[in-house]
Amino acid sequence: METTLSFVFALMDRLLPFSFAEPSFMKRAILSILLTAPAAAALGVPLVQHRMAFFSDAVGHSAFTGVALGVLLGVSPSWTMVAFGAFVAVAIILVKGRTDLSSDTVVGVFFSTVVALGIAVISREKGLTRNLQAFLYGDPLAVSDTELLWMAGVFLLVCAFLALLYNRILLLGIHEGFARTKGVRAQAVEISFALVVALVVTAAIRAVGILLVTALLVIPAATARNVARGAASALWISVAVAVLSGFSGIVASWYLDTATGATVVLAAAACFALTALYRAAVKRR
Amino acid sequence: MNGKEHRHTLEIRNLAVRKGGVEVLSGIDADLRCGEVTALVGPNGAGKTTLLLAILGQVPYTGEIRFCRAAEHGEGAPKIGYVPQHLPLDPDAPVTVLDFFALSSQRRPVFLGASRRTRESARQSLERAGVGHLLHRPMGRLSGGELQRVLFALALRDAPDILLLDEPVSGVDVAGEELFCDFLSQVQRNSRFSLLLVSHDLSVVTRHADQVICLNRRLVCSGATTEVLTPENLAAMYGTDAHLFRHAPADGHGHLHEEGGK
């Protein structure tokens, strides 16, 4: 584990011979963003097609409760956050499939319930707020080696998921009944998608924080929609926006002395604004 | 359809569907026959789409739906094609017609591109439907008629034994409807499958359907089109104020009008 990381760090010294990339905390920050942001952006394309932006926000906020529960139970909050996020994601999908309520209503109920639970736990345990700070705002500069390896694992999992299920999840987002006639097992696909989204969201929280994690899924995919013509270019543009804004956001935060996660999200938002202007200009012509 | 043997491809016996404790369909008996067009007619909320979903196995039901294989179709379960009423795609959805073909057939993830086989079969079936030029167009920007033809081309590419069409001419302009119906009967002559068509438009039904199933939460009547679409049956389905108007003599087919005030 140590040797793998030192090899990667040595490689980064070669590839990025700049002063901002010298400290090892910066190398960790760059790696953490470059592992989580593209994975989130790729999942964002079907997520936006499924109109599930609010869902990912709810899963993100469930991390708040997951961390609180971890501290309360004396377990590592990083793990309870992942487990609780996955639990909430699957619970939302299961409940959504069994009621006639619209999906944003179901998500809304879960969203407020988990946040209320988190606040209730925190208000009982004084001194917990300090722990939560790192999760609320995120800090890629403080990512540990274990967390980096976890992010790499999630990254590989997302690649495998997309390779196996991308067609089915996208078709399901277009028309469920039609997808079923093409042999898509709707609920199995939906639950596995929700789980992968939960893993990415909880992994990315260390980098950009609970408040901003949805941005990593939604903004690159929305940017891709402004310019992409087909399903292939949509995914690649989304990933490219994530890599570009991730890298430029980290560098900018180094020089501007701003919060890294927030700067990355602002860079992505700038990409969205530029492509939206481009689209408006093309449309008017 | 003279001279064809009318073997059944699908037999429905005593079918009932309940939704949230309410019986939406009950006591449905019907047959689909090989090489024929069967129209499913009935007012809004009559359970037409529900019956399609039951045939597709997407809603739980009681009773029996039996699929029968004609000898020339070979072994195994019959393939069912389905053309939904509409696709709720926004105009900016980054999904082209080719993507849509690829999504519903190929194993390779669509972000790595459409396979040569997908590309070839998509082009062929779109050309057969007279819409070859739409291959690279975004799905969300197709007109109603274009979308129906693309969906129809996709359904036919997979050579179904039974094709279910949900309101195939809704949202289509008159010219598009004519083209669509021509295409329908042309395909019907060329391949041997049975087609179940949900329609509100009785002019389409009278021109293209061999058999009609009239539905209003239960089976009102079924049989050959010419025998079934009588004023009495229409009244039983749509209420007494409904009439099958004959338009100008040259027109030769009727439209159903529900007159105001019940």
C-alpha cells in the first residue's frame, strides 16, 4: 500500500513539476479529486436522465447522520457514513417502487428524516460538531492514504458498473416499460445504480463535503447536455469537465487560498455557464 | 386475410387485473390470431394499456394468458415487441436514434460507440420505415410521426411474433397518420406476426384491423371488425351519445365523436 502510493507520488513529481504539486498533501488532494470527480461525473449522466439529482443530494446529506451515528456508536465515522448512505439509497428506491407518491416526495421525506435524526444525535453528544466540520465542507488536503485507496477502489467499481450496466440504466431512464420488454430487470438495475451512487457520493464527501457533493454528479452532466449530441459524447464530455474543473479548481485554490472543494465546484459551474452561453448563441443563429 | 390459417398466437382467458383494490379489468377473454391486426378500442380509463401491460407481464393479473407458437415461428417463447404511447424525453436529452437502437440491443456500453452490427441493422430497419435520414437525430427532437416510425422500426428489427402498439397514431398529423397506416399494412403483408393495436381512432380501426376487441373494464364485445363496430356496441362502450359519423361518401370511414353533455 505504501509502496504503491509512493510510486504514484514519484510519477506525479515527473508529470507535474510545479510548485503547487510538491507537498504530498497536494498530491493527495489532486489524486482524491481525480479519482472521485470523474466517477461522479460519469454516473451523473444517467442520474440526470433519471431526474435523480435530488436523490443524490439526500444520500449526501445522509452522510451527516452516518457520521453522527459512527461517533455515537464508537465506530469509525468513515465506515458508518458509507453504510448508512447505502442503506438510505436502497431504502428510497424500495419505498419509491411501492407507493404512488412521486419520487421527489419520497426523497423529500427521507431527506428531512435522516437530517433530523442526525441533528438529534449531534445535539445529544456535545463536542461532535468539530468532527462534522470536515464532512460538511470536505477537505481534500486532509485525505488519508487509506481513504485514497478506498477512492481508487470505488473508481474501479464505477468503471465496472458502467461497462456492464450503462446501456440498461440509461434505457431504464428513458422508458421503464419499454426497457422491461428489452429484458432490463428494472428494480435490480435501479438498486445497484443507487448503491454505486451512494458509494461515490460518500467517497467524494471527503473531498468536497456534504453540502457540495451533488455538484460533482450534476454539474458536469448538465454541462455535457449543453453541448453533447449523443450518448457517447455526453459521457466523455461530462468526464472531461470533471477532470478539467477538478484539476484547475485545486490549482486555483492553491494560489487564491480558497477552500479546495468549493473552488473545484466553482470551476465546474464556470464550465456550465460557458457551455450554456455557447448553446444559446448556437440556438439563436 | 383470406386463405390464411387462423391459428392463435395468444389466448386470454378470464383475465382480471386489480390496482389498489379496484378491479380495472375483469372477465377478459380474447384471442390474437396469426397474421392479423387486432384493434383494442374503448374509452379513456377502459383498461386498454393495462391489458397490454398484463400481456407484457408488467402488472400482476389473475386468469390466463397463453402464448401459442405457430410451427413456422420455431420453438421457445414468442418474442413480443412493444411500442409505447410516447417517450417522455426532453428535447435536449443527448440520445440519438442510433443510440436508442444501441441501448436496446448491444452489449457494448454505448459510450464506446455503436457496434457495426447495431449500426447496420438500425440503418436497414429505419430505411424500411422510410426514415433512414433520422439515424443521427436526437430522439427528443423528433416529431410525433417521426418518433412513431422510429419506434416501429426498432420493434420490427427484432422480428417479433406479437407486436403491441399503444396508440400508434396519437400525436401524429394527418399526413403522418396516412403514411403510418400504409406502412402498417405493408409490413403486415410482408411478415407474419400478429399485431395488437390500441387506438382511439375508429377510422384507423375500420381500415386496418381484422378483429376488434371492445373494452370498458370488462369485455364489451369482440369479433370481426365489420360485425363488431355497430352503433349498439359503441353505445355500450362510450355511452348513448356517441355516434359513428359517416363523413363525406368518398371518405368512407368513420370517426367517433363524443358529443357534449352526458
